[in-house]
Amino acid sequence: MSIRIVPESERTPGVDHIEPVLLPQAATPYGRRAARLRTLAEGHPMADYLSWAADLADAQQAVSQAASLPEAEVTTLADRVRGQAYAPLHSEHWQRSAHWQAQLDSLLEKVAPLPTMQSAPVRQALESLRTADSAQRDAWADALLAGLRGDEPGSAVPEAGAAQLLWGALSVYWRQLASSLPGAGVAELGEHRHLCPVCGHAPVGSLILDGSRAGLRYLQCSLCESQWHVVRTKCTNCDGTGALDYWCLDDAQASVRAESCGDCDSYLKGFYLQADRALDPVADDLATLALDAEMDAKGLARSGVNPLMLP
């Protein structure tokens, strides 16, 4: 990986410096995401699922606001940055504190009474997560994170319907960790920027920014929601430059497009904020699965990960 996270004192920005990494801000995006999901649900064939995801995002917002990262855990982050500059919060190596399980308890409590959570599979998943002991929950979390990284998840895979709820708590936890990192990104010569330089997970998609960073492309992590810069002339999966194509469902000015690579036969969705500033990669990805179907029909494999699409 060619982006390191280093202490702020080691960063040397220059004129028109492009930040290699944008760590998530302390203010949480979940309320905005929930509103976007509800807007997208209006008249959508997947309206029920988008509404379910909106309720989950609202619960994430409440959980994140109710309990910040424990100070004892925050103090360990500086040593972590100094000791492991590459993916200092890598989910395979980071020792999770009990904070994430407290967040899971809070999340389950908030979603349990909601009308969108009353289907039999969801109620069964809620009950399993509520009654599991801490060791079982940790085993499920390990398996889920391994699967999301593309590693072998082992035998402790959570039952259907539980994965999104587990991810809901884990993502809040990792976002709090990433937003508390006392460091900054440093770009180095090299390739392979296809994974998050903070936690090692795949992107949910890429954002083409507007404003002072107009036209720059940042990939957004599917776990900690950090964003990292990748030049637009390269494939986000294999770094190839010679066989890139762009696809959309309606017109060339569409706010959501798929970038495909003929070298590795993969694609990743891009979200163009200049076309629609209300875009949210997680929400708008769910609402544009018809584009994924078109890419699948062309024999292209999705390189991004949206945990809300897990079974």
C-alpha cells in the first residue's frame, strides 16, 4: 500500500497539496444517510429495504452520539500510528474493546420495536444477537470482518439477517476510532491503493468531489468510512490505465456511474457530487442495483463492498 498514516508532525504539505487521506469527521453522517435512504425509497422497487436501512442508519446516529470512544482507547491511538503506519486500525489486528459490544446492545435496543424490524428473519437475528454471550459475538464479528476483507471467515459465520446489524455496530466503532486518529496520510511511490489505508477494507465506492476539491476522486471505506485519494486515470482495483470504460443507466451526466476495467474485469461505482450533492455512497449504491445487474450481465465483477447487501 502506498499511503501511510503518520503523526501530524511528520506531514509536509506543499502548495495545492492533495490530502492522501480524509479521516472521518467527529460529526456522524448517519442521520443524513437515513434521510437520503428515505428520499430514494419513494416509488422505488426496493422501498421496503431502503426504509429498513434508513431505520438502521438512524439507530447508528443515536448510538454514535450517545457514547463516544472511551478515553483509555483514544490514548492508545498515538502509539498505534507510530508503531504501525500501514493500516493502523486493520480489522484483523486491532484488539476491539468492550465498547463495540455496548454499542451493539444499544443498537439492538433502538431497532427492536421499529415496524421495519418485525419480519421473522430480522426478529430471529435480533434475538440471537441479544442472547449471545460476548465470546460468541466476538467470534461472529471476527468472521464477518474476515469475510468483508475477502479472507476465509471460518465456521462462526453469523446467521442470515444478523450480518447487517453486526456491521451497524462495528462500523460506528471503527468510524469513531478513525476520527480519533492523531495522524495524517502520507503518499508514497507505489501502487495498490485499492484497500483502505486506515483499516484495510475495500471501498463501498468512489466519490468525485466538488467544491475546493472538485474533480478529485476519493474512495470511501466500507468499514471506517475514511476516504483516500486515487487518481482517476487508474483502475481502483488493479491500477491499470489502458482499458477503462464508464457506464450509466440513463445519460452521460448521471450522478452514479460504474467504472469498469478490461484488464481485471472488475467495476466500481462512482458518485459524482457535482451532479448531486445529496449523494451518499452507501445509500445510493443500494438504490442503483439495476446498474450492478447490467455490469454482471457484461461479465464484470464488483470490486466494492456494501455491507448492507449481505444476506
